[in-house]
Amino acid sequence: MAIDDRTRLNNGVDIPSVGLGVFRSHEGKETEQAVAWALEAGYRHIDTAKVYKNEKSVGAGLRASGVPRKEVFLTTKIWNDDMRDNRQLKSFEESLEKMGVEYIDLYLIHWPVANFLATWQILEEIHASGRAKAIGVSNFQIHHLDKLLPLVKVKPAVDQVELHPYLTQLPLRQYLAEKNIAIESWSPLGGQGGAILRDTEVAAIAASHHKSPAQVIIRWNLQNGIIVIPKSVHKERIVENANVYDFELTAAELARLNALNRDRRFGPDPENFNF
Ligand code: NAD
């Protein structure tokens, strides 16, 4: 089954709306296989980062799959220390080299470290060179974007943030919609703890559709126009997480899921991170 649902970014580039996340997926066989299984299952979007230390295996998995490079949307992210040490360009080139590719589809500022304005200008240069088809940010709050947007030549195409039914991020979503910046949800399934997948409301909705809690959450993202990058290294789950196009949540079910919001973060807070 091919995941052919795409979201058009503000620069005209299309991004597959469901991608495979590879945070905490180990370098080597684990990541290589996960990427190859995902591509075999129809995924065409992989989300990695320099700090995940698995860019090499993402590239190897891509090549092992036999799927042509140009059919796959690759995201990677610049790490905080490389921004602080002003080695942005070098870091980007290292990512290309590790993945063994000529270009990245989407290059993101991973966290809003202090010099994000200067870093953005370097991302704009990388974008102008054609080596990143789109550039964007991650973990940016409204106030970071208020600072950045008046100064950009190229508007960020996306903001990738923690987002799930316990953290629905409505004010940020409204802001990004007004600015025509796409939103991507990280830890869409609630990260490692599994609290959201065990939530009784999510489970009830899943049972009524004969789908899994994970599929319901992924569907909730898609029906809200949110790009979603669930992580798994298990073949069955990778396939399951892509199998979300044969059912639809009703307006009432979407409302029940929205009502689970409690502004609960499972990951670090962009207002207060120490890495
Ligand atoms: P997730 O919410 O996607 O997944 C959490 C866990 O759910 C997985 O570890 C897996 O054990 C389990 N799972 C997956 N599919 C399942 C299924 N069908 N049934 C039952 N359990 C299942 O967590 P995540 O990895 O934190 O986030 C997804 C991706 O987002 C990451 O891999 C990464 O690419 C990205 N991310 C980005 C940032 C950022 O700062 N930009 C931070 C965290 C994650």
C-alpha cells in the first residue's frame, strides 16, 4: 500500500503526510532495516537528525530498499552544538556525506538555541544552493517565530513540535496556519511511555473502527492537516502505522480526542532545555 497522501509546503514542495521517525533507532542494522521495511510498506518520508547518530544507516536503508532517491523525502536536523560553535555549513555537509546523498528534502533547526537567526541565514544559503529543497524549524514557539519571521528571505516551510492528544498545541497551530507554515508532530504516539496508546478514550474509538490506538492517533493528525512521523523499528508496527487510509474519524470522535488535551509534555520543553 503506497502512502500517497502529501501536504504541499509553502514553497511548492510536496511532503508525504506520514513519515517514519527514527529517534532512538540504533545505527546499523536496526535503522537500516526499519527504513527499508518502511519504504517497502509504501512510506516515502524518513525523519532523522544528526543527533540521532543514525544518518548513515538511513542512507544505507534507502539504498538497500531499491527505491530511487528522488522518490523519498528525507529530513534531517542541525544539532544545537553545531549552531553554538558556528559550524552550520560543515554540519550540513557531514549529514549529506553520512547519508550518501546529494541533497536533503527538508533541513531543520532542531531547537531554538540563542543564535537561531544567524543559523537561519546559513540555512537560506544552503537552500539557495539547491542542496536543501526546503528548510524549516523545530521546537519553535510563537515568540521564536515572531522574532524570526520579519527577518527571513525564505519563510520556514515547517515547524516540527511535540504534538498529540495530550498536547494539542492549538494556539501554535492557529498561528502557523495564518503564516502558511506546515506543522509536523513529533512523539505523536506519546513517545516511549505509551500513555496515549493506553488511554481508554483512544482505545474505545480504535475498537469501534477495528483499528489500533496508534492508527487512530495517526488518523487524527491527518484529519487535522498535521504531518506525522511515528517511530517504530518493528516491521508489523511500521506497516500498521501506514495502514490508516481505510477509515475516517467522525467529527464527534475528533472532538473527543481534542478534549483529551492537558498540555502535557512527554519530551523537553522548548522554553527550558539544557542540551
Ligand atoms: P512516537 O510517539 O512516534 O512513538 C513512541 C513509541 O510508540 C515507539 O518507540 C514505539 O515503541 C511505539 N509504537 C510505535 N508504533 C506503535 C504501534 N503501532 N503500536 C504500539 N506501539 C507503537 O515517538 P518518537 O520517536 O518520540 O517521535 C516520533 C519521531 O519524531 C521521532 O522518531 C523523530 O523522528 C521525531 N522527533 C523529533 C523531535 C524534535 O525535537 N524535533 C523530538 C522527538 C522526536
